[in-house]
Amino acid sequence: MLVAAPASAAGDNWPNLSPKEKERVRRNIDRWEKLPSQDKERLREEWDRWKKFPQDRRDRIKQRYDEQRRDRNND
């Protein structure tokens, strides 16, 4: 199961990930597994809500987030 979980988390690209990227995927899986079930459910609901947004709205939100992140790094 340990091998299957990271592979499924990273999609079919697992063999092509760098060791650093693989470690990040493993850490994220560990964090997910340690989350309380109510937190997991809330995150699933937020993810479902996000997927229901029209693509152009998601793109605008991502762009705004990237701009704010870039601005924070420049301060």
C-alpha cells in the first residue's frame, strides 16, 4: 500500500518525479492520513465546490492568488 498511495497521489508521473518531489508527495500523504475525519470531509467539500466553479473563474482566482503571493515575496 505504501507504494500505491504515492503513485496514485502523483498520478502516472510518479516514476518521473524527482526525489524531492516524491518526498513532498509522501509528506502530504502522511499529513492527510493524520488529519481528523471532520477536517478531511471539510476539505473534500471545499474541493468539490472549487471544481464546480467555471474554469474562467478558477483561472482568475488562481491569477489573483499568484499575484498576491508574488507581491508578498517582493515586500
